[in-house]
Amino acid sequence: MPHVHANGLDIHYTVEGAGPPVIMLHGATSAAAEDWAAQRPLFRKAFRIYLVDARGHGGTKWDARQGFTRDMMVEDLLAFADALNLETFHLVGFSMGAMTALTFATRYPQRLRTAIICGIDIVREPRTSVARRLMDPERIEREEPAWAAQLEKRHGPVQGEGAWKRLLPAIVNDVAGTPLLTFEELRRIRLPVLLVYGDRDVFVPVDHAVTIYRQLPDARLMIAPNSPHTVMVSQPALFNQAAANFYRATEQVARQRAAPDGGPRAADSAVPAGDGASLLEPSAIEVAVAPDTSDPFHKW
């Protein structure tokens, strides 16, 4: 799998499909190719997708003892896009990746065509309390040994044996201490945004999602019924349909944001006009990969 050197890291990513670029960011403790497994068959029909592993996760080597913050990951994303000459792109983020995406959108909105934000909040609680309880390495080893084994298998080969036991506390510390986004910052995100949340998400109550929605100038909000934190895993067909509808509805704005001067973008030259959205017809909606429910994040 390819790597690109950016922001002092060798960032691991998987690239699939052809068309307008979409960067897809995963949640804490996971990896991009896993979190978005049920979306990949659909998205790569319309876009060139970049599934990026965050620092300290999967194939992007980083020792969390050297620091682990949201701002690091925002700058990683900027450097990754610059290294691949992605002047503008669509962005999709889940949970930790959604915080990276949302913060990136407040700082570099001109770089984005659209954004899909799934399962993140802009207030401290209940995210911090839930993360502190669920991501305690000692508790995981004692109560959920299968998850401990999965974390070792996912991160150990590149990060080193037992690295996940240092990573998880670093993630919790970032959730507890990172500066919170303000309403004023959210109002800077003047681009099409789709917000996706589960009605049973223990990290983000539904009313918190509504609050974020009300601050964004051009947002849509989907609350998935009977769904936990990982909507794209627990309700993949619903998520895929919502994404397809969103891209079709916003394709004109996306084209304008991709080429404000009216000229074509080299990265898009292999696909017809429509910024990829014209390929996402209802008949294309499919779920080719069954979700792996062994990871406890799939039930929260």
C-alpha cells in the first residue's frame, strides 16, 4: 500500500477508483479501510477515494508518547492533500476523523468541495466520559480480550507490540483537553455539509447534533434510526443512499468550488462532468461488505 511523506510522517493510505478526489478519515482506534469498508464499492464508482490512516493508527507510524492532538491531525491532512497536489477535494470523516474534518473545514474551507461529518460533537461531554471508560486499556484487556487482540492485530505490525495501550490514553487526553470549536468557527464553513448521526450514539446526543446543524450555513442533517455511533457500519445502505443523494444535490456547487475560475482540474480529467455525482444513481447503491461487529465501536 502507498505512503506519502507529509508533515514529518510517512502517511499510509489506500487509493481506489477514478474521478474527483475524496479523502476519507476514520475514527479513533480504527483504520480507514476498515471503517469505510461498506462505502468503498459505491464511492470508488464515482470518485478517486483516498482512505488515510491517522498518525499512530494502522500503517501510519507514530509514537503517541511524542504527542497526539487534533491540530496535529488537521495539519497532517493539509500536508497530505498538498503532497498529492489535491487543490480541492471532497472530505468524509467519522468520529475522530470527523473532528479533524470539521476543524479543517473551519480553517481551510476554500480547499473543500463538500464534507460529510459523521458522529462528532463540539462540546466536552458526554464524549470525554464515554471515551475514558471505553478506551481504558486495562479494562479492555480484562473485559474484552477479543477487542484487545484486534487492536494488537490492527496496529502492532507497524506501531510495535502493545502500542495501542499508549495510543488509547493519548486519544482520551486529546478528547478531554483539545480546544473546543465555537459557533463562530462553525459559521465559517460555507460549503455543502452532510451531518450523519445515530439516534443511539452514546458519544453524541441527538440534540447536540441539531445544535451543530443550526450553526452551519449550508448543512443537511440525517439522524439514522436504531443506530449507534458507527452509522456507516450499522446502517450502511442508509448511509450510502444519504451520501448519494447529497452528492447529487450539491454537484453544481461542488463543480464551482472545484474550479472557481471555470477551468478543469487535472485530477478530474478521467471522468465526465458532474464532479462524480452523476455516477451515483440509485441503482448503484449497494453494500458489498458485511460489517465486522466484533469491534465494540460498532455497538456504541
